[in-house]
Amino acid sequence: MTSKDQQLTFAKAFGVMPSRQSAKDPYTAQFPTDKAFIDSADGAQGPVNAPKMDSVLSDFDTGLQAARHD
């Protein structure tokens, strides 16, 4: 699932952007209207890892599950 070719296959099948830099140019060639999105990925950052965030995320996940079953 992480090779360039696999990610491009998934992009075509499911509409997801590839995470590999090596897939950027072939992806934008196939999906030119997504160029702005793939270009903005350079400024992306991972999730915030604040102290005690695990308990907050756990409570959030529990709340989502409860809301889903209402």
C-alpha cells in the first residue's frame, strides 16, 4: 500500500491523495484539478501531542461511538 504505483492505483480507485513525494508529479498529471491540494500538503503537520491528550482523545472517541448509536 505504500509503493508509488499502489498509491496511484488507490488514488484512481478511491479518490485519495498519495502520501509519497515520488507520486506527486504522476498524481497531478492524472488529476490536475487536485494540484492545489497536493501542493498544500507540504505545509501539513501531524496531530498535536499535548500532555494527557490520550485521555481527551479516548473521551472523544467514546462520545463519537455513543452519538453514532443514538
